[in-house]
Amino acid sequence: MANLLPAEFSDLEPFVADWCLDSEPERYAKRLSSTMGEIQAFYDAIMPRAEDAMVYLDRFPLDALPEDAVRLLKLLYSLILMSFAVEVWKQPYIPDTGTAQFELKIEPFP
Amino acid sequence: MTENLKIPKQAARQYPKPPEGSWTEHYPELDTEPVSYENSISPEFFELEREAVFKRAWLNVGRVEQLKRKGSYFTKDIPGLKTSLIVVRGKDDKVRAFHNVCRHRGNKLVWTDYPAEEVSGTCRQFACKYHGWTYDLEGTLTFILQEGEFFGIDKSKYGLVQVHCDVWKGFIFVNFAAEPEQSLHDFLGPMITAIDYPFEKLTQRYYYRGDINSNWKIFHDAFQEFYHPPILHGHQNPVMRQTDYQDLGFYTSYFQAEGPHRVGSTSGGAGGKLVPEFYNPIEQVMRSGLFGPWDPSEIVTDQLPPGLNPGNKKNWGLDSFQIFPNFAIVFWETGWYLTYHYWPVTHNRLLFEANAYFTPPRNVRERLAQQLGIATIKEYALEDCGTLEATQMGLESRVVTQFPLGDQEFMCRHANKVINTWVADYQQKQAKG
Ligand code: FES
Ligand SMILES: [Fe+2]
């Protein structure tokens, strides 16, 4: 079976199943349905590798990323959304937002 | 580095005001009295506003990049007018807009799976799902099934109902009036038409939408003043948490109103120019954040595009143009732009749309910087959404009916005035018959 992530990032493979998500609404739903413990564990694993991941990914043209690289990129998209929970709010949801909905409906790929 | 530390102080400094002493008093049509928001809580006013504003003003419904080739179309629902449009590029390359209603028995003509959802695509003709009547890209009825069963029907009289449609700088506008009182160019006026920005190069699009329980104007107001960010958004990042911002407030460097439109400009000062402690860790790694990439895009040169920074202020950071009634374009110093649309649904509900446009990213790093920039939009906007639902509730109690606005809320006061003026003007014309 092909590797889920590029070899240098194989230690992050346990996060692929839960955190490689295709769209912003899915990532945001994942943030709201996760505990701070789960979000923090994901953040702590990916954040220190973010710079290396960008260096690795920049070896490829954006429109010709291999599948394992796309998965790594999707982990970074999730990292972006989870970073606010960790760095700003210290909780998954944005305070005082009630039931308001605001979703990204069109998002370029990759 | 210590020099950099002073930037928030500069941002908090009061900028010179017009000779009258304030932006508000610079405009004789504005007063400095408290304002009423009855126009944002009254169902009767909403009914008037639909006729007086949304059926008379030019409304932006999208951009030409959404219609790449002949036959490309998208549907655009205008909830406050209970109508849907088909916007299509014809065989002659002209962009037209039609009401999305079949002339036979009124079926919504173009939709897929869910009648209430917008769709887009490319086609040669529009065929109705109900009985198959067919229209060409120019709206002409071309086919009636069992035409002989109808009674002397003249196909040329049953084309799609057309809506006035014109394009400025790639922005597609429609006008629901039988005969618009002004051309699009005259309606936009010199301040807006002076803008000559390379919109066509910024094709990387991100599109957000939200349904919010607030009047569209109450919501819009939070996006046309910079008085609230240090407080409402005061936790977002270390820049926002600066005591200078929170104690002294933020001052807009320039305001201008012209006709029904207005602009506010602010200084830069964020965008990676401060010491690292002023940013969240993710911002430092991805060189992006509030709002958008720190590094200039390929359209940025030492010359700003014509029409931007109309006050010619130093340390320009952004222009927030408010195009009457419900459209805004925000230009950022690092070379990208945002649009906002505030579509009324009822007197206390709106559809809020935000589009971010960037140059196509050349690599993963640029792609991620854009992604983080648009992520901050949501973190901020959701704070606004929650609060403005609460504001609507407060207003609807009618316990308080007069509200003082400061000079930093110049654009809110101007917007409120223009709406009331358009409605009064409409009522006067109606009364005259
Ligand atoms: S309603 Fe469209 S063909 Fe009958
Ligand atoms: Fe806000």
C-alpha cells in the first residue's frame, strides 16, 4: 500500500484519517465536534512541522501535487482552522457567536 | 525594532480632520443629531425599501470571470425581491440577465436538485423541466412542445423577462426598474469609476455566505466603521490586544462620501511589519493573518492603482468602498481585494456574502497564506454575526429610539441618511403619481 504521507512525514500518518478534510465546512465542523484535548494534540503534532512541510510541498507545482503531498497540505489547512482554537480562543468555538452560520462555499483546490 | 513597536500608537493617533472640525460636519447634508433605526426594525419600512431602493438602484450580482465562455451562466437569487436571475453570456459575448421564470406556467427555469439553491454551468439553451419549453441564450422562446395545441401563440411574445444589466470593470450589475433613472456609470459616479484596478488578474476566489438574523443595514454598519474592532475583536491576536488600541481606540485616516456611495481608508501597520510577539504563532509561520498575506502579490507596484487611497494618505493600508446600497469592495495594501454583499431577506434577516480575490498562488506557501487570510475573515465575521443578532434584538425592543453616532461612525450615519432619502424620494414620486 502506498504511504499516506511523504516519507519524511510518516510520523503524522495517525492524523490523516481524522484531519484530512476536503472543505472548510468539514474542517470547522471537526473543530466544533472535537475536545480541546484532541485539537491541542493535533496542533502540537503538526505545528512544529509546518515550516518543513511547506518547504517539502514547494518542490512541486501547485497543480501537480502527488496524492501524499495533497494529504499533507490538507493537514495544514486543518492546522490553520485549529490554530484559532489553540492560539486565540482556548476553546473550539468562537465566543458569543450563538447559532450564527458563515460557511466557505467556494474554495480553490488544492 | 523599537521603531516598529510604535506602529500601534500611530494607528491610534487621531488623523487630521476637515476644516469644519469633523468628517460629519464636512458634509452639509448630514447633521450630528442622534439617529433612529426604525428603518431597520419596521416590516413596513422594509416593504418600502424593496421598492424604493432594491428596485431602483444598480445591484452587483457577480463578476464576469464567473461567465468564462459563451453559454456560461449562473443563477443569482435576490431573496428580498423574492426572485431569481439567470445571468448568462450570450453567443454574441454580451452578458444578460433574465428573471429565472418560465413563461409557460411559471416554473423556476434553471435549478438542479434543490429549487432554492443557486447553480452555474454552461449550456446552449435553457429547457424547462416541467413541459420542455426552451429558450436560447438571448432569452428568446425557441420551442413549445405540441405548439399546435396552443391558441394562436406567438413565440416572440414569450421570451424570458429581461432585467437591465451592465458591466463595470468586470462587475455585473442589474437594475430591476422598468427604465433605470441613471446609467450604471452615472449611478457609480466619479469616485467609484475612478478606480482602475487589475481585477481581471485576481482570479483565485473564495466565497463565504451566511444567513443572519439581523437587518441588512444594521449588519452592514459593523463593516463600515472601525470603531468596534479593538473591542469586539479585541482578542483575535496580540496586535488587537495592544493596550493602545483598547484604551485609545482606532482612528480612520480618511472618509469621503459622494452621492450615495462612501469610502473609509485606514493605515497599514499590521501585515508582518511589527515585532514577532505581536502575532499569533500560525501568522508567523505562514506570513499571513489579519487579513491576508503579508507579502505583496504580483500586482503591487510603487504606484497604487488609480482611484485607490483617494485621500492620498501616508501609510495607506486599505480602502473600504461602500457602493450603495449593499455592496462593498475592500482593497488591501498587499494586493488583493474582498467584496461584501448584504442582501435583505426580511426586515430582520439577511444573506451575507463575502468574496476574497487573490492572484493565483504560484506555490504552496502563497496558497497557505491566502488560506490563513480567509480563515481570519470567518473568525472576525462570526463575532460580528453573533453580536449583530443581539443588536437587532435590542433595537426591536424599542426601549431606546435615538442613538448617538460619533465621527468614526461617519459612514453609518451617511448610509442611514441615504436610505431614508431614497425612500422619501420614492414616496414623493408615488404621491405625485
Ligand atoms: S412551466 Fe415551463 S414548460 Fe411549462
Ligand atoms: Fe467586525
